[in-house]
Amino acid sequence: MDISASPQAATKEGKPSVSTGTQGAAPRPSLKESVGLTLRNGVKYIPLLQNLIARELKKKYRSSVLGYVWCVLNPLLVMIIMTVVFSRMFDRNISNYPVYLFCGRMFYSVLTGGCSGMMKAFVSNRDLIHKTRVPYYVFPLANFCSTFVDFFFTLIAFAIVMIFTGCPVSIHLVAFPLVVLEAALFTFGLGLLLSIANLFVRDVNYIWTAFTVAWLYITPVFYPMENLSEEMQYIIGTFNPLYWLVAQCRNVVLDHVWPDPVLMGRTLVVSAILCVLGLLAYAKSRNNIVLYV
């Protein structure tokens, strides 16, 4: 079944089939058929997705003089400021504090930024949803993709910091793309859930904003895990997905070891669950999206 953003089509799609006379209701397609049809239909919307991604990037930097240079310059400036502020407090027990800080800040930014963008995707594109006939999922997907375009520019800044601080490189760095993949899966699943939740309850936006501030401080982004009590270390290490990603990044970049398999397993399982829940929530709500934006 094609996913339509037309209000008329969405209203018809939301109504149950009614049998008339001897004619029975049309059989519902299997999950495999639905997924295959969605993928085939989605291919023709790739140019639209590209345009939406470009629009998100232009909208973010259209009022600035330097434009896309800020993709690299902004994380560098934030890292320098935070290093100056926190280095005297925490860098005595941390080798190469700038890279340590950048690892944490980089994954915090991509998770919170990606989820925030996806969460607002339906609401901020209400005009297109009402006026055009396109699959609704392209809007959060475009925000998701634009976030990771920004992330790849951030990696340039990360490489500059590693070179400038003389951070050695080992074979374990080849595992870094796996950590990025985990972050992408987690961001997509959680972001899609938030986009559906924010559609029906706009307070989700404010709750998420407050949560992200707290999330920064309960994650060892700019301080070492060892500074916390054993109870807090256990809680953060067991229940904080952001820490799982940051710790794996520091494993391969600073510790020169392979990512912790326990943390990797936890991240993949939680990310898979979030992706499934997000897709199910979207499938259940897609006929009503046009009515709530």
C-alpha cells in the first residue's frame, strides 16, 4: 500500500474496508509484501529526499557568512572552549584530554541533534504534508540524513584535533565505522519514535529538551568515569546508551583496543528494538499524520 501525504488519500486509507454484497474485504498484504512495496515505491522518491536534505543543510547555514565551514569550525570552537574550561579540573587523569572530550561531545551532538531534528520533522513540514502527495517518512529521514552529513564534516574537525594533539593511530581505528553505525541505528529508531510521539503530544519537545541537558551531565563526556561512585558507574555503564557509544569510540581512538563487545552488544540490541518500535509506531500512525500536523 502506497504511503500518501494527501489529506483525501490519507482519510480514505484510514477507513476500514467495508464489504458490500457478496464481495469480501480485500486481503491485507503480508509484512514481506508491505516492506517490499514500500522499498520499491521509495526508490522513486530519492530525488525528493536529496532535495529535502539539501534544504535542511541550507536552512541551517543560510544566514551565515562562512556557510558549511561552520560544520567543521563549530565543533572545533566548542572543543577549545570546553577544553579551556574543564581541562584544569579533569585532564590530570586523562591522556590527550582534547580528543577525549571530542569523542564524547561528537556522539552527544549527533544523537541529540539527530533525534531533535527527526522529532520536529512532521510538524515543521506541515505545509508540504497537506499540499503534496509524498510518503510521510521522507521528512524524518531527510532530517536524519542531514544530521549525519553534518557528522561527516565533524569527522574532519576530529581528524584535525587528533593530528594537532599528536594522537597515535592504530589498527583498531578500523572499528570506528561500526561505532558510527550503532549511533546511526540508535538515532534513527529513537528519532522516529519521538517524531510520532511529538505529533500527538507536543509536550514531548519540551521534555526531550530538558532530558538532553541532563543526559550531557550524567554521561562522562568531559569528566572521567572514575570520578563517580561505584554505584553511579554501574548505573551509567548499564543504562546509558550514550556512554556505551562514547566508551567504544574512546576504546578505538585513545585506548587502542577493540570496542567492548558487551557495550557493542547492548547498543545493537537496544538500537534494533528502537528501530522496530519506531517503524511499528509509524506504520500504525501514518494514516493519521496529516490530521495532527
